[in-house]
Amino acid sequence: MNQTVATLNRRFGLADRLHFVDGGAGLSVAEIKTPQASARVALQGAQVLAWQPAGQKPVLWVSKTAVSEPGKGVRGGVPVCWPWFGARDGLPAHGLVRARLWEVRATTQDAAGQVLLRLGMTDDASTRALWDFAFDLELLVTVGPTLTLALATRNTGTAAFAITDALHSYFRVGDIAQTVVQGLDGGDYLDKLQNFAPVRQTGALEFTGETDRIYTHTTADCLIEDQAGRRTIRVAKQGSTSTVVWNPWREREKTLTDMAAGEYRNMLCVETCNAGPDQVTLAPGSMHTLAAMISVV
């Protein structure tokens, strides 16, 4: 065991509940196991890689060809996108924090038997070179019968700033062609496949090809009806006014080097966001929390 993992276990390990391991390439991963659920959380990117409630199949999807290496995000799980969602010319896609190491701030077990892992980071010279604002960013991961992710942004500087952000959750489904998303009927979305043209959703969302949409001005829960997997996954949220839904389908998948052929059939992103026009502006000293509550119902 390397010293970094040893130090983490000495300071933050929880007997029979949480310990740290080398997840590959020297990158530390928190492994959590309780009678209620199990989970894995990478410190690089504060990325939840796995969550499985007791008696259930794994809920999150990670590509078979995903790589664990410094400076590269893992394809799957729940990447954190911040302080912008999507692409920006000359800047990292989906923001500054996906491939940075986060610090462990605290671990604990609550009265209900859930394990809480608190990860955080603050601005430094490398972040300010890309985005010149002072901040404190913290992700609280609560592992129990529900997986709760709460991303808190604090403006610690003297200037206001605007952000978009996302908990970019990848879900495992039995067959995307037999998957339906409820909760977005009647809402408006921007269709990336039509140059972000505005479209109105009618009925439940079904999948017959590549899908890449930002549903705007929505605070609704989404229900992922995984008919082939014979289960329904609920994605509830707070502090979010956008929902992104993505599946690359066959042709787009071929352009993604960290997805194996045919994997699109068994994954779906339903993301808790503030994206597109749904920005969040933070005055100096203020805070905003984006939260996702994921459960099998």
C-alpha cells in the first residue's frame, strides 16, 4: 500500500465501512460498503464510479474500456462538470474539476447507517489561469438506500461570477431501446443534433437514435423506466433547473475511444444540471448547492 492510501486510511477510514485503495495509476479510490449499499468514489474528479443498493443490480454504468490515469476523466459513473457544462474554445470540456485531485475533508456514518464522504477543493494559480475567480467547491456524497450528491459552490472572492454545472450521471439499463424517461412531458429542450434548436417534448421520452438534449427550466424528478432490467430509477434534484439526456447511439459511439462497440445499448445519461441558459450567478460570499438524489423505486 502506498503512503498516500495509508495516510488516507489512517485519517479518514471507517472500520468495516470505508477504506481507500489504489484504483490504478496511483489514483486513490474510496470503497464504501454497508448493509444498505456499496459504492466507489475516485478522488480524481470526485467521481462516483459505482453505487449498488443492497439486493439490487449496479445502478451506475462505467465503460468496459474506461481508463484510470492522471489528468483523464473516467467514462461513466457521475463526473462533476463545473464551472461550465459543455465545450469552451481552448478550455477543458465540462470545466476545471473533472480530472483534478480533490481533498478528503471528512468521513462519517450517520444515525441511519449511511456513510458520508466530504470532498473539496479551492482555487489556486492553475484554476485562476483558466477561470479567474476565487471559490470553494465541495461535494458531499451520502451512500445509503438513496445515493445523494450535493455539490456546493461558494464564492470566496470579491467579484460576482456565473456558473453552469452538472452531476453527469451515467445509468446502467438493460436495453436503451426498451427504456423510457418520464417527467419531461410538455417541457422545452434544446436539441444539440439540430444546432440547439428549441423543441417541445410530447409524451414520455423514448430512444430510437442518438439523443443529446438540454431540457431547460425544469425542476421535475425523472423516472428512468428500464423495462428490460425490470426496474425504475428515480432521479430527484434540488438547485437544478436543467436536465440533460444523452445517449450516443451507434455512429457517435464509434468516435468515442473510451466506449466499446455496442455499449450504448446499456447506458443512458440523465443529468442533474444548470446548463444552457440556466446559469447560476453568485455574489461574493454567497453559496449555491446542486443536488441529485438517486434511488431505485
